[in-house]
Amino acid sequence: MNRFANLADHQPKNDAAVQTAPASPVAQIPTPPSRVGRKAISGYFSPELSLALHTCARRNGLSLQDLMAEAFDDVLRKYGESPIGR
């Protein structure tokens, strides 16, 4: 038997003795419209690659996100998948 099996069923013996602090309000930061329905994809790359991508995007009047979307579409095409786009 799993040694943690009883944890979910465990109830304090004296419910009156258990006091919980009221939940503190957490500021709800609204999601920017540009991120609604989107999911973040990230990775760790060398500083040289980061600089090259930022420079390429800047020279071509693109955001880094637009440049990455174009690159991902190219990779999808290369492997026979449908490009998704922005």
C-alpha cells in the first residue's frame, strides 16, 4: 500500500480547533487582448543566437514573436505539417 494513500482521507480530529486564515485578496491582472487564446512557448538559447534573432527581427521590422512564428511555420512545412501562422 502506498504510504501516502491515507493523506487525502485525513481529517483533523477537532474541526473547531483548526483555524484557517482568510484568503488574502490577490490582484487579478487582466490578460492583454494579444495573449487571449494563446500559449507561451519558450526555450533557452545562447546569447549569440538571442542577439542574432533580435537583430534579424529589428532589421526586418518584425517583433521577435512574429519572427519566431515565421520560423516555426517554416519548420512545420519542412516536416510536412500545416503551418499554423500567427
